[in-house]
Amino acid sequence: MNDINQAMAKAIPAIHKNQYGNDDYQALATTISEGVAYAIQNCKPEPQADAMLHLVIADLMEGAETMRVKSQSRATMARSSTEALNAYGKYFQHTGWKAAKG
């Protein structure tokens, strides 16, 4: 999750300024997908936390998929991914977590 969060923190300023290109969105989507895959393989939370993690993961994957296609909603989905990271920080005890500002 840290890699996803750091990538989003770096991307958000350029996205807000409409200075984020197709290659940038592709790379961000890949970072999100790889980070989610790692979390799925390596994170085994308690059932209640697992349910919340699945919600966060679903939002992140939806954002990644939208960023992969050339559409007007990519910036919106990038912001939505940032909101998912904020939810992760709210519901999980992750030492040193500071969600990207969107």
C-alpha cells in the first residue's frame, strides 16, 4: 500500500493541473495493480478487516482499470483511488501511514 500511496502522492499535483499524460496513467495503473496483487498475496487480516480491505482493493482496481483506458474520467478515478487510500488509513493501523492528498 505504501508504493501505491507514494505513487498517488506524486501524481496528484500533475493530475490536478491536467499535466498527466497517457503513459503516466498507464504507469500509475500498473503500480496500483502490482501493489494490490502484493497485498492480496501477503496480507491476511482478521475477517472484519479483510472485508474492509476488499472494499479498498475494489476501489483501487476500479481506478486502475479506468486509468488504463483513454477517457475523460481517468482523473476522477485517480482521485477516487486517493479516497480509497484515505479509507485504508482510516480503517487500518499502518505505522507511519500518511495518505496522499487528493
